[in-house]
Amino acid sequence: MSKAIRVTIGGKDLTLRGDDEEKIKKSVREVNLQVQHLQQTLREQSTPTLTVLAALNIAERYLDVQEQSSKDVMFVTDELEKMTQYLERAWRQPLP
């Protein structure tokens, strides 16, 4: 069941809806950390601009993780295939 959760992102109060309150709060903390970091380095930018930049930074990290995950799955799949081939060859060889 979706639950209303009050949060503040970049100084703006919002009501979000979701099933996992803890996950939403962790996500909000991450966005706020990104906004705060950007505020320190880009002091002249407005909060809405910083919020968009934070979202873009988080999206970029997410895409990097997805790409790495795909590479990891391909690597594990290849290794499992090699192991399968090795075991099949070993199984077919007659015992001495």
C-alpha cells in the first residue's frame, strides 16, 4: 500500500508516495548530499539548477552501475560456459 511521506529536497518540502519509506528516505538523503556538494562548488547556481544537476549526476552513476553489472553478468556467463565445457570434457574422458 502506497504511503505519503513528507521530505525536503534542495530546501523544497514535498510529499512523496511509495511503499518503502526507508528506501525513499535514503534516496532523498542521496539527492540532498549531491545538491549540497554542488552548492559548495557552484555557488552562483540556483537551487532548481543544482537539483537538476544532482539528478543528472545520480543518473550517470546509475547508468555506470548498470553497464558494469552487464559486463559482470557477461563475464560470469563466459566463465560458467568455460567450466561447463571443461567438466563435459572431463566427464567424457575414460578413467585410467
